[in-house]
Amino acid sequence: MNVRNCKKCGRLFNYIAGPPTCPACREELEVKFREVKEYIREHKITGVNEVAEACDIDVRQIHQWVREERLEFSEDSAVGIDCESCGTMIRSGRFCEKCKAGMAKEFGESIKKPEVKKPEHKKDPHDNPKMRFLSE
């Protein structure tokens, strides 16, 4: 059993996986997420700082949700986050499409496919490429 202290409140809890926060804090964060999402729906053109202030949540948490692709910036937004690989401005996630494609290609190339051995065709000693005549 893996017991840890919650990163937010300090309470002990049985840690299984994911961020080191207790179930109560995780639920509280989920409630905040729904609140932020609803605020964004109601106020379509708004900035991250305004959302954070209105919903009483840390800007870093909003950025974390964007990185997790739970939220994304609109297409016409001048604001975005940087691709962790090349620094290009993206709407959500960690990497731009170009970097994702490059990584997928590299991963595919790193996994070698087993070579299928072709069965060797044994030559029949009576098989001769020379001309033959059939006898009647």
C-alpha cells in the first residue's frame, strides 16, 4: 500500500496513480473545472487571467487543463501555449501537429518489424533450364 500526503491539503491518502492529491481535493478541482468550463461558455471572448480571477483558480491550473487537452484556445484567439518541442504557438496539448507526426515517425522507425523469411525453393535435379524433347 502506497500512502502519501496530498500535495494540496497535506492529508494522508492511499496513492494509486496520477497527481499526488487526495480524492477530496481531486473532486474539488473537478468542480472548479466545470465552473471554468461554464464561465468560458458564457463569456466566449475572455482571457486566461480574467477566467482565473472570476473563477478563483490559479492561471497555472488553467494552463495545465489546456496541456491535458481538456480546454483549448479558440482558433481566432491571439493567445495560445508553446509546443514543448519547437515552440510554435498551439491551441491545446503539448506538441504541434508537425512535432507529433515527427515523433510518430521516429517511434515507428525505432520498432523493427521482423523480416519474414521466404521459404527456399529447392531445385529438383530433373528441373533443367535446357530444352527437352518429349518422347512418344
